[in-house]
Amino acid sequence: MFKQLRNHFLILNLATISILMLVAFASIYTITYRNVQTDVRMDLMRISDSYLKPFDGGGGSQPPRSGQGTTANGGGFTGGQNQNTPPERAVAFMIETDSAGKQTNTKSQVEIESTVYTNALQEATAMNTDQGQFSLDGSEWAFVRQPLNGGYLYTFLDITAQQGILTNLIYTFTAVGIVMLVLLFFTSRYFANRSIRPVQDAFDKQKQFIADASHELKTPLAVINTNADVLLANPDDTIRNQSKWLHYIKGETERMSRLTGDLLYLTEMEDARTTMMHSTFDLSETAENLILTMEAVIFEKELSLDYDITPGLTIEGSSQQMQQVIMILLDNAIKYCKPRGSIRLTLHRYNQQTILSVSNTGEGIAPQHLDRIFDRFYRTDASRTRSQGGHGLGLAIAKSIVEQHGGRIEAKSTAGESTTFSVYL
């Protein structure tokens, strides 16, 4: 399912980018093509003017008649020095024809074979337009036709270089487009995998959550069902004689109630449906008051408690929820502390962070479990945890509360020695 989602994302992404690239390249090519065509037309007009201008001034000068000179140095195409001399870089020539389209005069800045004049004129007259382009002997030519002396003046310009630019532009766009699509494919695939991974992780966690919740509920339901069968098997017995089975049912019911309550609370925290009342409160006082309530439990289990709390540390948030975090950490420290072990709680401020640490001596947590210790229902020793009354949601709730307060919680442990949970606010 997630592979198909990734592939759909890739196809959509590549299709969108391909269309955008195609539009961009087409726009650039169209603009370049129009600019080239405009330059060609301007060059053609300048070349034509270099022939026509000398005869537009005063003095009664007229354009040359048919049969006058055919070279650049004499005859009808002598233009002298004027501002409209065609650019030296341009390979161009002109042909004057009569009304029947027969060649009468030619002019060129470079030496050109007579067959080129003949073939060029044939191509131009075949088009029967005032301007156009054609290919001749591997070169690209543009021409413009103007009326002159009852006939026409054809001006031809070699535009092979300009056409080469346009052709190279197409090849460049194609090469760049292919390279970009390849790079975009792998880049998009990388980011698609990264984008889908949180969704896949959330989906996997949801599946695991359903499986774990079902497992947690299955045991108390089995116990309740078994004890109910025992009660039904002795319908004439008194409640006093059946009280043992009723206590079992009540205990498992209370366990299920606590489990469902924790699940609802955790869901509300993660979905941000709970409106947390933010206020400034004294975290040091909250921790001290909680320690006083836990001292009796710690003394009863023959454990030692040491704490170091900096007075007057205040934070912004919910005093009740932070009290729950401290309670969860202390409760875990008591449950998993070794016999006659010690528990230590510290609360200090370093730089701009308030740091709460709860540690205990005991078996510790193996490194492979540290990354998952805050997952819902995760236990390092399921049988032992169940016998102690837990169901693996306490640390998940603590993490959710801490993150709601803009902090983070982490665990460090030395196997066989100690475990420390630290909250950074």
C-alpha cells in the first residue's frame, strides 16, 4: 500500500515538474526564436537599405537600370560609404529582377558562384512571398522581396548560424531536461520515502497498538469470564462463600478501567483535544510535596531516598500534569529498584533549562530497549511488569505530557547498575 502511495506521489511529482519544465523551455525557445527572426528581418532591411539608400537622396539620382554593373565596386550596386552598409559578418547578396522574374543584376560582399544566384532566385520565386526561408546546399537562407524599377529586388542573408543556435538550443533543452528528470526522479524518490515513512510508522504503531490493547484486555476478560462461570456453576451458594471469585472479577474490572482510562487520556493528549490550563507554578514545591506522599511507600519497601531540589524553580504549564509525570517516574523507580536499593531525585536549572532527573539502582535497561521504552504497551519484561500491576502506558503518558510542555524526556541506563530518566523543560 505504501509502495503504491510512493509511486503515485513520484508519478504526480514528475508529471508536474515535466509540464513546468516543458512550459519553461517552450517559453524560452519561443522568445529566442522571435528575437532571432526579428534580428534576421532587421539585417535584411539594413542590407536592402545599403543598396536603396544612395538613390533616395537629392540630386535626381535614380536606382540603376538593368544591365548595369554586377560587382560591389561599380555599376548599379555602388553605394559608397553610408550608415546602412550591411554588417561585415553577414554573408548576403542581392538580386534584381525584371517584372517577369528574370535576373538582371546581382551584388555580393563576397565571391559567390553564379549557380547560387540562380538556385536562390528559383527558391524565392517559387515561394511567391515577400519574405521567407529555405535551405540551399546545406545552408539556411532568409530573403525579402521589394519592388524596384518595375521589377523586384531580392535580398538574401545566410542565417545558418542563427538556425544553428536554435537547433543547439533544442538539443540543450532536451539534454538538460533528461538529466533533470533523472535527478528529480531520484531526489523525489528519496523525499517521497522520507515523507511516507512517518505515515508508515504511524500506521505500524497503530496496528501494534491494536494488537497490544487486545492482548491487554484479553487476559482480564478471560479471568472475569472464568470466575463468572464458577459463580454460575454454584447458583445456590451464598455471596460470602463466593466472595473470592467476586474479588477476582472486581480486581480485573478495576484493572481494565485503569487501562481504558489511561488509553483515553493518552489519546486526548496526543490529539490535543485536552485544553491544558497554562499557568506559572512552582515545580520545586510540586516535587517536594509529591516526595512527602511517596516516602511511606519507599520506607515500606526498605528503599533509601535522596533528593536535591533547587527551591523556587517555576515553569509555565499544568501543575497537575507535571505532578503526574513525577509520580510516574517515581513509581517506576520504586517498582524496578533492587532490594534495599536507593532512589535519587534532582531538580536544577542549567542555563535556560529546568532539568528533572529520577534514578534508581537495579537491573537497568538493556540498550536495545532504550529506544522503545516510551512506546505504548512496551515492556522489557512483560511477565514481571504484569505481576507488578503495570501495563506499559505510564512512560508513554509521561512523554506525551512533557512534549505538550515543549520539553523532552530521555532514559539512560547501565545494565546491572542503575537507570536514570531525565526531563528537560
